[in-house]
Amino acid sequence: MTLTLPDRINSEPTPAASAGTWHPVCAVDALEPTWGEAVLVAGRQVALVLVEPGELYAIDHRDPVTSAYVMARGIVGSRGDRATIASPLLKQVYDLRTGACLDDPGVRVEIYRTRVVAGMVEVEVAA
């Protein structure tokens, strides 16, 4: 779940991303709704996805099925009330909030917490 707070956007804490370091990556105004952008965060390729203003997610840019770094170019959409992204290669669909693959329960993409502070997107990466 993504919460919108005054001048902040936070995604729900996850066990994989807790106790990490926050890294500024870009201005929130540089992102376009329903479009992913690849960023380098602490040596990791991360896909930022602004679903709509106030709903920001960060996932691993690496497609867990093909190992290609392409997830930022995925198709942003939804299944029911879940914001999703489909891999641009083989079209597996992932829940942006949890990283779970909705087509294959044994596959998942890593997720990262996000926030916006003073107009700057920050991504938390575990140490």
C-alpha cells in the first residue's frame, strides 16, 4: 500500500527492505504516471513506477524470469485493485506492492520502499 502524506510518498514497509539506507534518486516531477524509469541505487538497478500522482513504487529492474534488466519498460496496469506491471518480454504480471508474480506463485520481483522528501524521490536499500 502506498500512503500519500504532505510532501512525502511512502510505500508500505517490507521485511526485505527494512533497516536500509535511503538514497535520493530523482525529482518526483521527472516521473510520468503509468511509465517506469530505471535508476541506479547503491549499485542496484531499480525500476521506479509512478502509477498515478501519489502512488509510487520501486522494484528490481531485473526480470526474474529472463534475467534481463527491462522491468522499467513493463506495461503498468492493474488486476482488480492491485497496481501491476507486466514484464515487457514474456508478459508475467507482478503486483507492484508485494512483488508477487500473479501468473506464477513461485516467482517474485524484489521491492523497495519509496518516499518523497521536498520533491525528491528516495529509495531505501538494505545494507
